[in-house]
Amino acid sequence: MSKDCCEHFKVYKLGLFFVLLFTVCFLWYYLIPVEKILHESLFKLSFLGFTGMNILSFLLGAIQSFFWAYIFYGLWKISGLKK
């Protein structure tokens, strides 16, 4: 396996982890219904196109969560902290 392939796989796993975290947060809204307005407002601030707790907003948030992994990884590499 080449080094680029291994790095891509690492970022892919990080992206899936971010999607899993988003899914847990999304389900938390229904499982523990405390401060629902705050929870929904934070989603609206964090994800472009988030309109409410519906399937379209879930898909948009999951896709954006996955791409945040690539953005964070790129910033990490640019910063020079990763050897």
C-alpha cells in the first residue's frame, strides 16, 4: 500500500467517525429532549442548509461532517504538526 492510500484511508475513517458523532447528536435530540430549541439552533449555526430536524437536514449535516474531516486533516498537514 502506498503512503497516499494509507493517509486517504485514515481521513476516510475520520470522516466516518465525524458522521457517527453527528448521527449520535441528531438522535440525542429525540432521545433526551432537553433544551430542544438550543440543540436545533446549534445545528443551524454549524451546518449550511440545516432547516430543522428532518431527513434533508440530516443528510446535509452528515455530508458536511464527512467533509470536515478532510478540511481538518488538510489544516493539520499545512500547520506542520503532522510529521
